[in-house]
Amino acid sequence: MNVDQHIKVAQWHLEQARMHATKDGYSCGCPANEHDQKAIDAIESGKVEEEVACAAPSK
């Protein structure tokens, strides 16, 4: 993905979070996949590093 595509995906996630936050007790119930958990862990640790290779599983 290019930079613009990464930003659009991030914006989509932010909008989903905003919509979820507007509903009392809302939870989509989806567990974080491996890639998402890696991102969550990086943010929580404050150690975000640039990915230089595709981290998404191939189909």
C-alpha cells in the first residue's frame, strides 16, 4: 500500500472507533487478529517502528 492508502485505512479505523463509542456498551465482538494485535502492542508500548515488509498474511 502507498501512504495515501495507509492513511485511508487509518481514517476508516478511527471512524469505526467513533461510531462504536457513540453506542452504549457497543462491542463488535471481533478479536484482534495477529496484525492488529501487533499494532496495539506497539502503540501501548510507545515503540512504533516502520514496517518495511508486508506484514499482512498472504491469501
